[in-house]
Amino acid sequence: MRVTRRVGLAALTAAMTSACSPLSLFATFTPKDAARVEDKGARYSTGSRGGIDVYAPPVAQGPAPVAIFFYGGSWDSGRRQDYGWAARAIAAQGFLTLVPDYRLYPEVRYPSFIDDGAQAVRWAVEHAAALGGDPGRIVLIGHSAGAYNAAMLALDMHYLTAAGVKPGVIKAFAGLSGPYAFLPLDGPITRQTFGEAPDLEATQPTRYARADAPPVFLATGDKDTTVRPRNTRKLAAALRDKGARVEERHYADLDHAGTVLALSRPFRRKSTLFADMTAFLKAAVS
């Protein structure tokens, strides 16, 4: 694939944790799935980071389940415009798909980006029907830092409740290469983002594993040296211990960026991740 040869997989991997140009190039030139762009630049909140893009299935067939995709970027970078290819891939599978921005460090620290995610879910509940979606069937998908945000929204019910959303509308959560158990804070990224939290244990998704959690799909790459696969193993184990439904998948040939690039058309044949994830989510909303 010409784009990957031009910018290089190493550059794309770096781009997944910083808003650098290779990811923008990939977003611009990679082949994309068929989907309808319903709204680009809608607002779920005020401020420069309150935008949300909406993509719909290519053919409307009644109210579609809603997927909200949270991109990664170490909580200090990223923008929704670089993930239209991922949103189109999910929309082509029959989901009304939303990609929100959220506030980043140094403007905010934990838990403000989770609060933003809760407001994006509230926007989805309020607007999905008008866009052809079902506001009672929402799934959350996230990669890296975005997987952390989505995990906290799916498992710690107080964020959605505080935003005026009934947590039961979340029917499933899919996390790709997420940091779910990262204490002690041993790196600059986590220290800058979470270091001021009064209760560090409360920042960990594993703490909120519960029997009545929505179904959870957790995927990681065995070659991931950015967010180690142990994060996925620990959250999956915590959920199983509580009796929750969880599907844990490890992909031998994928690294940190590879788990989200697997959603794209050029990289989809590298693993079954995209097919595994979408089958899980479709079953959860059926």
C-alpha cells in the first residue's frame, strides 16, 4: 500500500501517540469504507475541543445502533479529523458512528477528559434519533488513551449519571490497547495527567469491574511496547472475577498502533481484530 511505504509504519506508530503529520497523511490518502457523512463539526460542548463528527451507514435500514469512538494520543494530543477512516469502517458495519474531540493536557488533567466523554454520550442520546440512530443502543470504542476514557465511562457509572445519562444505554465497550492498570505512575505521561489525583486507585478502570458491567471486548497486540498487554489481562481478569461478560483477544503480530490500524481497509487483512470486534458489538446490540 503506497501510503504505508511513504510514511512508514514506525512513523504511524508514533503518530498514534502524538498529533503528527504521518497520521494526517494516512487519514487523507488511505482507502476508506463507504459511509454517509451526516455532520462534521457538530458541537457537544463549547470550546475548541467540543466538536463531534457523525458518520452513518451507507444505507439506512431503521434506527441504527450508535458507536462512539474515542481516539488515543496520551491524553495530550489527537484530533477527530484524523480518524474519519475508522469512523467510516465502523459505520459501514451498520453503526451510526460518532467521533468526539475532548480536552487535553495541559489544559486539563484527570478526570476532565472523562467528563467530556460523558457529555459526548449525552449529546448522542439527545441527537441520535434525528440522525437515524437508536439512543437506547450505544456502544463505546476506544484506542489507547481513548480506550481508557471509554472504559471509565462504561464501568464507573457516576460519570454518565452526573451528565444526566442512564448508564443502561451503554450496551457494550470495546477497548483496543488500553491502559487500565498503570499504578504506580512510572512515566511522564501518566504523572502529568494523573499525578494530582487525590486517590490514585480511583483512576484505574480495574477498580470498577462489576458483575453488571456491559459486555466488554478487550484487544491488545503482543508486540505492544507502549501500553503493555498486561493492562488488558488485568482488566479482563478483574471483570471475570466479578462474573461480567468479557472477551479477551491477543493478536500476535500487532503492536500499539496496529490494533487501531486494523480497522482500516489496507491493514484489515493483517488480523481478524476488526471482524472479531464488530461481531462482538453487533451481538451486544441485537
